[in-house]
Amino acid sequence: MCGRWRRGSRAGPAGAGPRGAEYGPQTRTPAQREEAKAAELSAAGMPTGAVTVRRMRARCRQDGVRGLVDHRATRPRTALGRANERVVAAVREVLEAGRERSSGTLGRLRVHTERLLAEQYGQGVVPLPSSATFNRLAHALADGRGLLDSARQRRWRSARPAPPFVPTTVMAPGELVMTDSTVLDAFVVLDDGVVERPELTIALDVATRTIRAAVLRAKGGRSVDAAQLPAQMTVPAPMRPGWAEALAMETPGGAVRAAAERGCPLEGAAARPVITPQTILVGQGKVFAACESLGMCVQPAPPGNGPAKEHVERTFSSINTLFVQHVAACTGSHTGERGKDAEGEAVRTPARLDDLLQEWIICGRQEREHDGLRHPVTPRCALSPKDGGGADRRVRVCPGATGP
């Protein structure tokens, strides 16, 4: 292309286009020919100026055709951009020095950085970039390290235990069951007339997101109350008085016979699948002892490590959102969300509230689609815990079918 500019031919293969009068080297100066070429390129849909044409000619003389390639797309980019190395080093030093200091703004960081540069190189020798550029540089240097967090966030980050080394992958029902306890966000009336919030302990099958067992009791319950949780996981849930027939287990005859052969008939059972647990992740002492006494493989959860039991923690949030908030005497998640007389609305006993909770688990939770349950054949279709994450229903309901 640079040869055609010198010869004054138009764009195209060498010698293919006629020589234009505006490119004649005898009658036009190099500056005039550059302006003519810029006008031609602009008319062809590539807006170009004479200065750009001049730079392209210079690169063409120096590097040949390779010099005409736009290297902006291949130029390596970094999160720090073209920042001065001395400024980068100063910002890093100030960030590290502020790990144990009180919370501050980016304005304070800029002042301390400017002061450090003045001490090292002299006043005004190393100027700081604009405020927007400096803020982007500070965030890039502190990214993922929490150096720009508040003092409270930094203390929480340092005290938080490390997460599990690798995420747990669960493929089959019963492979991993998580248990945990929480204080329910609702008031109940105890036998002695005292109004308080009960304690809820659940066992969640991770593969199917099925609430396999749930025990609602007064706070500070006995070990025998905790033993109800593993007991519920090993036998079908019986139908309770007053429940509709639609909540009964619907199984084909083959599944009923298979369950009977294992000594666990399903007649009169509620529609909650029986899943034999292989490994149970527990975080409460009483449930831990009860599961070990039944010969289950028990894995203790790391203390204070929420991500280790994220599935069951999220299930507690779903219970509060989908069930508890519709119950009378709901307290809300904290006192700021509590009504004026929530304690006065308490009319249910723990047994009655537990009856409603068990009914909701079967007809509400089990029927609700879950984004975490997908089948490989239909990955865009969300399944419900009743579907078992794509598992066959007969496999889920037969005791011992998914056991160790």
C-alpha cells in the first residue's frame, strides 16, 4: 500500500487502479497526497485523517506491511493499566500499613499516598493520577484481599474459618444428609402457659433437597427429643389424624411389595420419601450422639463454618419465607421486623405447629420446583424434591434402595 501511495495509484492490487491526478508526484506535495488518500478512505467508509495516513506511511517504511496492522487489540492489558510504578508501590505500601487501622475512605488513602511519595522522592516529583484513575488503581490492588473493607469487615474476615477444601458433589439420594437446628421465628404456647420460640431441627437430603425429618420442640430439649430426628429418617412418616387422603403415599404394587420384603410396609404412610442415609453431616451434640448410636456414618461439621452447611441454612430461610410468615405469632427475623403484639397472637402449642409444619413439608415443600434440581436430559427444566432430581420415584420410596 505504501508503494501505491508513492506511485499515486488508487486502492487495490498494485497497478490495478488508474493513477489519479490528486496523487501525481510531479504536481502534488506529499502533504497534499496524504490529504487525498485520507479523503478517499473516508469516502469509502473508513474515517481517516491526514495525520493518520502520515503515521501509517512512516510505519510502512520502517516495518513494511506488518507496520500497518492495528496492534491495539493484541496489546497486553493489566488491571493496573499504565500507572506509574512508583505510584503503584506507594499505594501497596499504604494499603498494607492500613490493615489494622480504623475504617477510612479512598480520600484518606490518596492523602497518605501523596505524603509517602513526597517523603521518598520529593514534593511534586511523582504526581498522582486523577481521582477516578487513582480509585480504580486502589481497587485493583486491593481486589480479593479486603484491604478496602471496613474495620469490622476485616475483623470478621480474619476470624472466619477457612471454607472446605473442595465442594461436595452428591449424585445419589441418601449419599449426604445435612442436619442443623435453629430457633423458629414464631411464638408457641407451652403446657405451663409460657410463650416462647421453639427450636426446629431438620435433616435435609442434599441430592433431592428433601426435608427427610423435622423435629419441633421447646428450646433446651432433652436427648430423647434429638433422637427423634434419626428415628424419622429410618421409617416412613405415618399419616396423622385430620390429614387429607391426598397426602398419602402413592406407590405402585411392586414398590409396596419391595418395601414389605424389607420389613417396612408403606400402607398408611404419608407421601414423604424414605431415604436411607449413608453419611450425615451434623453440627449439634445431641443429634451427633443419637446418629452414632444407630450406626450411621457421622461427619461433624466445622464449628462456625456456615458454608459447610449452606444447603440446610438456605432451607431454613425457605421455611421462614414460605411457611412461618403465614403462621400467627410470627416474630420476623429480628426485633425490628416484629409486630406490636406478636406474643399475644400465640395460640398454638408446639405439637399443633409441628403438625402444620409436617403437612406443609409434604404438600408444599415437596411439590415446589427447586432451581438446584436438574436432570441431565432436560437441564432447562427445574424439578421438585418430589421428582428426586430426576431419580425414579420407586427408587426413592423403597427403604434400603439407596442405602449403603
